[in-house]
Amino acid sequence: MADIAVDIKLSSPRLWRGLEPLPPGLPTGFAVLDAALPTRGWPAGSVIEVITPAWGIGELRLFLPLMQRLSQQGRHTAWITPPYVPYAPALIRAGISLAGVVVIQPQHPQQALWSMERLLRTTACGLAVAWPQQLTSPTIRRLQLAAHRGHSLGVLFRRQHANPRRRTMPAALSLRLDAVENGLAIEFLKARGGCRQPRVTVDW
Amino acid sequence: MIAKPSRPVTAVRAPADSRAVSPDREPQPLWLCIRFPRLALDIHPPGNSPVRAVIDANNSVHSVSAAARAVGIETGMPAGAAAALSSVLQSLPRDTRRELRALEQAARRCCQLTPTVSLAPPDAVVLEVRGSLKLFGGFEGIQSTLQATLSPLGHDYHWAAAPTPGASLLLARCRREIKIEGRERLRSALGGLPLHTLDIDANLLMRLHKTGIRQLRDLWRLPRAGLARRFGPELVAYLDRIRGERPDPCALYRPPLKFRSQLELPAATVEHATILAAANKLFRKLVRFLRRHDAGTATVCVRLFHLRSSFTPIHIGTRQHARDAAHLLHLFDQALQCGTLPESVTGLEVLCADIRSFIPARQDLFRNTATQAQDWQHTLDELEARLGGEAIRHIESVDDHRPENAWMHRVPTGRSAKLRQRPLWLLSPPQRLTHRDRRLWYRGYLTLHSGPERIESGWWDGQDCRRDYYNASNPQGARLWIFQDLKQQSDTWYLHGLFG
């Protein structure tokens, strides 16, 4: 009961919250996730870091509704150094226009990050997903600035390493994924603006 | 009915319009036709055997060399019959594209005689020379100039001159090397030509032949109305064009545009800023040139000259035909940054041969979609300049049951209708799965969830497959798309995709 009362007060426009108001996010397509995120969706104009124990547990499915919406808006999606071939029939089934999908496979890892920065800077590109090999804090900060300038979203998929100790990364949102029965458990490692729940489960 | 050239048409001229009313006052045009009877043979490099024949797509002989003719090989003969006549026969495939290129080369050389040059594929060029007679010293002068101009090409040719392009073409085909002055003489001059020289289809030719018509003279004698009723008005119109009673507009040949401009640097340098400044000057010159011709370009080559070695070429490509100096400079900058110069640069040259008509970007009144699309194209250009063309790919689905054939890399156009559940990642080639304790293993024991989906296809192209696909998962929670290969006897399983 007390929680509800606090919620009402927080949403009241007369209440000064001490933080600058966050711009509205891009709907994720999953109600549970939207409710948990401070921006009520993916934070627009920023970089998201996704840590996953293995490829293929559903980490891409999380972004399919967003890709579909961007495709309807006529914005492009760039896939940078994907570990496998993005499979065209699956994308079509998800309602994504292939005309807006571009796959980039550069020779050097540095070029991949350069491409991502360049793509995030243009407003025509709505989403750039990348599988970088190594990442440093300044790199993410650069990508973050580029995304902010282009009002685009950058997603960095990373494999979970053996040692859990790692420096905090300057991404606006950092998620750790885990597979559960018929769904995906999402742990929020970091969320700009504060997170309502530390952990949610998305059902497919 | 004269075949139109495939080059872009830049201007159309109707040489005989109202002048037909008063033939005496104004000089009539004089069309000179140059026909290269052995062009199809000449474009092939000389081989070991002098007995050579070009075989066309219908597998019949298209043209023969003199030695082959002596053996008895004739045009129109089946290829097998020609091979039977001579054991040393070298048969060459017909290459119409190279023929057209050779013809264009000849047309370019003819442009020095007159601006009115038109291609008449597959093997002739027609040019209007009335206006050039005085300059070149009469018809003989034109002929000798032509001889000198065309002899380096090494093609034999026949010529004929007549007041209409169609008539000169017919005469040249029959190797009547004559000049006919005056439209009123055409009727009798053309009268003796056989019917098969006309540009009409084989069916109509056969019908005319059955009626007993063998020469053009027979056609002249028939009443126009009856001829039009029985053989169609197109035939009558075509005959009128040949005789100059109806205007015969020809598409003019224009030599392709080319831009080439060079700039010497004051001193040899490796500094990017200096090279860029010089390139900017050349690019702006190129853009001015393109704007004058209302054209755009998609590929530009920049050559960086060195003192010792010859030059380093840098190719710049854009996705749309454009004329934006700033964009070109930006792309050149990207290309310059990712490559290394072997030594200092002494000069630059900008070459541009791919010049097409300019299509401006459409502007949207309310939304900025056009600028966004342009922005996207520019971004991709830039990525390509830096990463190379192979690094950027589009994907497309293909209607095929076999999963590995159901996608391809290219600029997408169509879309597929079949929407089965498919993994977001496809492994190519499929990865063989192992067994542990008689259970399938991929980073853990696999559990099958749904399936099988039988995919059996492709026996017609030698890549046949018979597979049962299942959705599976492993203890890590990865959802896998696996199949059992039914073509193999033993229990063989493969991993083919991951539902990402």
C-alpha cells in the first residue's frame, strides 16, 4: 500500500526529483521490461551493453520489436561483426524490412568500432548492434556521444568472462542476461536514472 | 524499322521533313553509309587457322573468313555442316557487345567528318555528309579522309551514298558502292535490290516471297493501299522512309563524355592537407564540368603521381550519381587516411569516365526523409571508402526450401512469402554434432523441443538434401536449430542455427 502511495507522489508534476528529467525511451515491446526501465523503454540516444553467457539464448530476440518498429519508421539497422550470418527469412518473419539492414564485416576490430561510431552519428541509422572483441571505457564514451548526436541506439553484445570482477562501463544501460525456462532473466547492472527492479524475467 | 542504336539518344534530327515539297531549291541531304561486313569476325584476335567462322546463338554460321569461303562454308549454314567441311575450322562465338563497341569506335572516328553520325547495328554507321562536302574537297575528299581514318581499325568496309539513311544502308548491304543524288532517282536505283536486304521480319519476307515479289522493283509497282491492307501499314511507312517520302529520324551518336584534369603540386609532399587542397580544386572543376553537362558521376579515379614510381590510383565510388565536391573530397580523405603513400606526391590527376545524366534528390515538403536517405547513402559511401566494398553487405531472402540457400548477400529487392519459424543466426556450413552417452551434445546435453520439420529439396541442382529439423536447447539455455541428415546411413546430426 505504501509503495503505491509513493509511486503516485513520484509521478506528480509538482514534485521536484533532484534529477534532470529523462527523455522518453523507445518501447522495448515487453511490458515487464518497459515497466522496470527508468525511461519506460530503451534509452534513446545512448549505448546499451548486453552481457550474455552464450550466443543464442535470446539476446537478439530482445531487440526484435525495436528493430521492427525502426524498420516501419524507415530507419536503418546496422549489424557490425556479427558472429554468424543474420538469417534473412527470420528477419522477414519478424517484420523487418531487409532493405534497411546492412551487415558490416571489416578486417580489423578497430575499424568495427569506427564504423559503429560513424553509423550512430547519422540519424538515418536507428540501431547499430555490434559484437566487439575488446572494449575500453573511452571507446564506449565515444560511442555514447555519437549515439546522443544521432538519436540512435547502440547495442554492444559481450560474452560473460570467467572472472566477474570488471570495471564499470560508461554505457547508459548495462544488462546481464541468463536463460530461464521459456524466457530470459535480465539483471540490471547499471541503468542511468535508477532502476525500479534489479531483475526481471521476460517470457517469450 | 531501322534498328535503333542502344547508346543513349542525345538528339534526334529529322533530315527530310518539309523539304520533300520543294526538292530543287534546297540541297538534299546526302547520307553516307559505311558497312563493315566482317565486323563479327574482325573483333576476334587472329588465330592459328585462316579458316574461321563466327557461330551465332542459333548455332548457324554468321560470317566466314575468305579461306573458309573457299572451302565452301557459307553464311547461314548449320555449325555442324561447317565443321564437316573443314577439319581445321576455328569456330568463334558471336559477341554482339564487342561488335557494338567496335562500331562505336568507328563512329567516334567518323565524328571528325560530320556531327551527324548514327549507328545502324549490327555492322553499319550512317553519316550525313552534305554539309562537309566543301570543307573536305568534295565527295572524293571525304572518301579519302574516311579511308585514312578507318584504316587503322583494320576493318574492311563498303560504302554507299544516298539521300536517305535507309537507302544508303540497303545499297551498302548489297555492296553497290555508288552515290545517288536526288530523291527521284532512288526508285530506280533501289529497284534491282533483292528483297532480303530489307529490315523486315522473316515471316513477312516469306509472305512477300510467296506472292512472287523478288526485288524492290516489284514492291514499287504494287498499289500502296493494297500493300498496306495485305502486309500492314508499317511496311508501306518503311518503304516511304527509304524513298524519302516520309521523314526518317535517326538517333545521333554522341561520343561518351570524359573528364580529365591534372594539377602539379608546387613541391613534392606527403602532407595530407596539401594533397587534399589540390584534390579539392580538381573536384570543384569536375563538379563545374558535370553541372555544365547536366550530369553526375558515381566513380572517380584520383591518381597521385610520384617522382620515382609512376602513380598510386585511388578509386572513389558513390552510391548515387551525384556532383557534390564536398562529399567526394570527404571520401577521398577517408581513402587517403586508410592507405599509405609509397613516397611523396608531386601531382594529382582526376579522371572520370562514368558520366551519366544527373537525377536530383527528391525533396519532401514536410518531412526530412529525403535528406535522411541521402545521409544514409553518404554514410555507406564513407564506410565503403574506408573499409572496402566487401565489408558492407545487404542480405536478402531467396525462395528456397533449403535453409542455406534461402538467403544471399546483395542489395535487396523482393521479399519472401514463406514465414516458418527460423533462427536468427545461421551457421554456414552446418556444424557436426557429437554424441556423448548416446545423447546429442553441444556444450551440454541437448533436449529436443519441437519438430521434426522435413526439408527435402534440391535434387535438380545436385545439392539435394533430406533433413529433419528440430528445435533444441542445451543446459546453458541456448536455443538451437539442429537437423538429422537422412541421406547418411548412421545417426548424423548437425547444428544449423541459433535462435539468438
